[in-house]
Amino acid sequence: MPETPVDQFRTSTGRWLYGSLAGLGTVLLALAGIGATIATSNPLFLAATGVALLVVLVRWLGTLATSYQVTDQRLIVCRGLVMKTIDEIELYRIKDVRLDFSLLGQMADIGTLTLTSTDRTTGDTQFILADVPHARARREGLRGLVERARQRRGVREIDMDHQGFDPAAG
């Protein structure tokens, strides 16, 4: 069955700047460098602004280096500018989608999606998508796609609790 693209996105450097404490700190550092330079007429304070701009540049390059594509069957993550790495998770293997927000992230609607899956890509670890724009809507959309992918494949999830299990009791 052919795949249908559903969503494609990157993290947002702009949303990171005003939606996270690190981003706001970077903006404040740049403004402090400019303000101190104007107040003291000492151009050495522009170094603070230069550091802030360097942080934004590195963050922006990271944004360019990572893209996400969601189809009706897979989540595909492409990383890298020169050397590319492509990870994918079959949607029917995703067990849980958690969304974490900072206080600023809630206001900017930028969050971190943490996926727990049975996919070999993730192993026993969680798959993390940081600084996702429109995180609430993307989480809900992903949950719906996971459910449809499970139904299409006839997959059922069974949680087994080994606590209190006594094999001798039969």
C-alpha cells in the first residue's frame, strides 16, 4: 500500500528564541551587549552580542540539519547537513507519545515529543523530538495516525505485568 505524506516540519529557531529560557537568555545577552556598548561607548561589550549571534547561528544550523516527515505509516527523521542520517519508526510500533512543555514553551506552543516504541531504531530508549512547533496539534495528530496504523495492520498492544506473577500457581 503506498504511503501518504501527512506532515513535514523542522524545529523553529524563532520559536526557540522566545519559547525557551535558553533562547530568551540569548536574546537578552545580545541586547545587553548592545546596551552596554551604547551606554559606555566601549565596543568590547559587543563581544556579548557576537556570542549571542554565534549561539543563534549554531541553533539555526541545527534547525537546517534536522527535518521530520510523518506519513500514514512512518515517522521519518533526517539529520545532518553533509553526512545524512535517516531514522524511521513504523507508526504501529509507537506505544506512547508524551509531550513536555516549559512555561515559555506553553505560551509559544513549542514542546518536546518523547516517543516510546518497540521499534529497533529506539531500542530500549525513547525517541525524542525536541522543540517541535505546534506541539499539541502534532501530538494529537500522531496519536490518531498511530491508532489507524495499528488498526490497518491488526496490531493489538498487550501490557504484561510481571509483578506478582507466580509460574507455580499455573
